[in-house]
Amino acid sequence: MQFDTVRPEIAELLFRLKNRADKDAAGPIIETTANFLAQYRDKFDCIVPVPPSHQRALQPVIVLAEGIGAALGVPVLSCITTTRSTSQLKNVTDPEERKKQVAGLYQVAAAQTQGRSILLFDDLFRSGTTMNAITDELLGLGKAAAVRALTISKTRSNH
């Protein structure tokens, strides 16, 4: 079966970056995102990217976070690590199974996050399970002052 998938322009750029390693797609995403975030610049002092769940030669979430950070003059802190491998959560449809998979999955380097106002960044989301789990770590053990979240696109839902 083949579907005629129609995506918003920014989602199409993200698709090209993620699935075709098209580095040229990153520029317009970074520019659009930095322009949007400029009005909220006083709300965060660093960007924390969600660790990639899938190994790629080109890691879109890192490329985008670093580009946005550079455009805004904001440090990008890669201070979240995973404790084990897991499947991509976007492929898990059961909410309870998603929660089980992220339980204890993320660790934060608290020395980097204590007292910081963080913009947690991911390229796409489905349910928010990953970002919620990381936010809990950042606010808990990471002792962050505040966490705000931003994603570029939402993945298609199966229901």
C-alpha cells in the first residue's frame, strides 16, 4: 500500500533531514525556529536536546539544536543520557507501554542544569512521554529552575 502523505512545509523539511540526510533542509528549520524563539529568549538560558533514539550518521535533533543555539547565542547542553537501549517510542502505541519503556531510561548531569532555565528540544513528538520523563529528571535530580519544551513537528498518530 502507498499513501499520499501531505505534510506542512516545516514537517517536510524535517522528513528530508531525518530520512534522507538532506543537510540543506536544516537551514530553513533553524531559521524559522530561531525567529519564533527570539520573542521568548528571556525565558531560557540554554537548550537541552533530547538524546536521539535511533543511530544515524546525521543526528537531526543535534544538528537543529546546535543551529538554533548558535542563531540565538544560547549554549546547547548535551546533559541527558540514556541508561539502556530502547526502541523508538513513536512506534509504541500503548500509553502504559510507553511509560514502562521510559521508566529509569534517562539520566541528567545535574552539575550542568542546576538553577538553569532550560528549553528542552526534540525534533518531533507523538505523545509527550519522552519529554515528560526528561522534564521530571531535569526538575528533580537536575534541579533546573524551569523547563520549557519545543518540538518541530508531531508524528502521525495511528489512532
